[in-house]
Amino acid sequence: IVVAQRDPNVEEPDQDDLYTIGTKAVIRKTHRPSEDMIEILAAGKERIVLTRVTPEGGYLQAKVRPFPMPEAGGTEVEAMQRALFELAMKAITLAQSQQSPAEIARLLEQSDNPVHLAYMLASMFSLDTAREQELLEAPTVLDTMRLMHKFLSHEVQVLELRNKIATEARSEMSKEQREYMLRQQLRAIQTELGDKND
């Protein structure tokens, strides 16, 4: 069971320090980069609700119950899924990802479940814990899609602004470099002409 802490600085959390909604997951891979650190890759399988948490021999033991999302389909969900996919591709292009947009598009297209698509995008864009939790707690498929669309729209705005700032900085640098080169050329011409007056 994977559940986020409300405050990650609490070393020994109890039930009040944990969110109520979490995920039943399967551990896919573990890696120990150092003596005091372990990295775990877990794949979420279903949402759960924590009903009781008790400390047990150095770890927390929990009683949980499934928290399934209502089945949903229809044209509105399909429209939101397409809009989310298009927005994701725009964000990926703006982010200038290491992977090609075509590779990522294929990966996203494989997800025929709209909720899985939203969760996959949330992990790709590294949402903060509060937003991830809000997404996990969304009561319906449509709510999940709308939330992810809102978060991704914000991400696109930030990426567009970042790219604009970078372009302006490059343009300003190019202008300064050009002026420096012109000054150097002017000095060289003045020296050739015997004009010592700067």
C-alpha cells in the first residue's frame, strides 16, 4: 500500500500524518544507491481507503478497503481524453524532452483508460504531492480528466513563459555579441586608417 504523508518531514508518521486515499501497488524494481537509501519503482493497481493504521514491529500496518472509481464513458470523457492528449503533446514539445515526442505519443496512445492516461501524465510531469493527491481523490473519471487538464494547462503556460524568457535572453546575448564584434571591427578599421581617436 502506498500512501503519501501530509508532511514529509515527520520521521515516524501515524494515521493523522497520512492521507486517507492511497494506492494498492506492485513493486516492480528496487535499487539501493547507498547504505541509507532505497529506490522503489511501484506500479499502482487500484485506489484504496485507509481505515486503520497501527504501528507493528517498526513499521505501519494498515487495514484498507478498495476505493474504485465509478465506470464512465461517453462522448464527454472521450472529448476530454483527446483534449488531454493534445495538451500533453504540446507540453512535451515545449519541455524539449529527452525522448522524442513520437515515442511518448505512442506510449500515451497505448493507454485506452482515461484515468490511467491522467495518472501517467501526472507522473511524467512530476506534479507536487498535493496535486497528485487531489488527482487520486477525484470522485469520477471526468473529474480526474478535468483536474489533469487544469494542471497540464498550467504546466504549458509555465513552459511557454520559460521558452519566451530563454529566447529573449539568447536574443539579448546575440545583440551584445554582435555589438562587441562591430566595435572590434571598427577599432581594427580605425587602426588601419591611422585614426587613433577612439
